[in-house]
Amino acid sequence: MGAVTLDGSDADLDRFADRVLNGATAVEALSPVERQMRWDIEDRAGFTRSTALRSGIGLTVTKLRWERPWSLALDHGASRLKFVVVRGPGPRLTTSAGELHRLDGGTFHVSQIKRPVRLRFDFDDRAVDRDHEQLSLEIDRARLSELLGTKVLPAAVERVLASPRAYPSDAQPVVPALFQLIDELVHCDARGASRQLYLEAKGLELLAVMVDRLEESERAASSVLSTHDVDRLERARQIVLARMDDPPRLPDLARLAGLNEAKLKAGFRALFGDTVYGYLRDRRLDEAHRLLRQRRYSVSEVAARVGYANPSKFAAAFRERFGVPPSQVT
């Protein structure tokens, strides 16, 4: 089977049904915002439901069982931030760059596809005749920040957002509340007008539980930092963002923040998931992407505004992060 091409649009479910299930099932509209595809082919049975929530969250629920090992290839475009929680056997995921991830049951994953990439999912014989249940939640960084009322996201999320890899992923163990949400969403029997309200509430609850778990992990990872250290590291982060076009050298930044240089470097990575200049690079490129979408400045002007003196280096860094040259941003 050739790869199925997905681009994050509403047509993905239809393409999947046609390409993977060979047209054996149609995509059913359960409501104006919820669609369902049934897996009813020879060796696989189950369903996938996709819902566009008013909160800006895309929620997908899948329950699937298979009788023999199988594989699936997807050519996937850049995506929003994705949270995935799995119960039961999960597939092994391999990217075209050779990155390997295991979507095992009892874990949830934070990931983002940064640029077009081929993904191969291998469903092996460990999972035969057992239910695979999966909840996937997709959301924009800006909308997640808005819902949380904060600009500082959990370190695991920041690591994914800042990573230059095509498919960065951070795995966490599932907590009991997530198993309960799997039950409630996989077996949701709400009907009529109340169904959309129920799914909206459960989608937000799912997001809240996963963010809480990530923040607990972040606090544990940064427990060696005192409150005094955290305050000064946050001061350093704010200085870097305020002086994005002309950042201070590390010794000067440490002095301005009230830390020694060693504490600045180690603490910044522990708290924000990246080095100072790695964090700065990605925030510069995020700001450049925002400015280019406004279509008010040329590529050279945007490069200069975010601190790149060399437009060619800017274009190379931009393409590495977003998968397209800056001239193609619309």
C-alpha cells in the first residue's frame, strides 16, 4: 500500500477512508462538527470519530482491533501541537528521518509535525485481538496559551515546540483520570444538542488533565531550583525576548538576571527545555513567521527585525524550522 497523504484539513478522514479502507466505508456526519469513519474491513474493526470543538481543539477518538500484524504509511504535512493518550497495544512509529517512537498503552505523548514527513506505523502481533483505544487532541500554541492564561507552557511542551526535528515527541505516563476520560469519550452515548456540549467539556477536561501532569513533571525536573532561581531565570527569559534583535552575551545576561553563568545555562535548560540561544532562535523564527503572515514587510526586513543580519542564513534557519522558505509564507 502506498502512503496516504494528510494535510490536517477536514478532508483527511475522507482520504483515509478511501485510501486505507479502499472505500469499504463512508465517512458519516454525526453532527455539523462531528464525523465518524468505521473500520469494517477483513482483519480490522472499530471506528474513528473526529470533532472540531468550539474551543479551537480538534478531538479524535479511535477504537480498533486487528487480527494480524499490519503497517500504515502516512505522508503528513506540518501539524498543530498534538496530545495523544493510548490504552491497550499501540503501534511503533518510524519517521522518514529514522526517528523511532513507541505509542504504547499507558502513556500519553506531546508531539508536533514541524514539516512534511513520512510516518510509518507498525501494528505488530503483540496487539492481535486486543483493543487499541486512542484519544488525540490538536491545538495551536497560541490557543493553548490563551486557554491556560499563560505565555510559559510546561517544559515538555516547550521542548517539542523548540525542537528542530521534524517529529519531536515527549512521552509521559498516564494518570487514572486519563483512563476515565478514555472510557467516557470512547463510549460516549450523549445524543442531540447535549452531545456537542458534553464533548466540548470532556475535550477541555482532557487538555487540563494532561497539562496538569506535564506541570507536575516540570516541577519535579526543576525541584533542584529554588524559587529565587526560578524568578531570575524567568527574568533572563524576558530579557532575551525583549532584546530579540540584539541579545546580550551569556555573561551579561547572567549579570542582568542576577545569576552566575553556570546556573543560568543549567537552570534555563531545566526550566524551559532548551539552551538560551536555542530558545531565542526558535522565538525569533516564530516572530518572523508572524510578521511574514501580515504581509507588511519583505523577507529581508523581517530577517533584520528578528536579529538576522544575513538574509540567507535567516532563510535557511526558517526553512529548517517550518519546512518552507520564508518567501512562501501566506
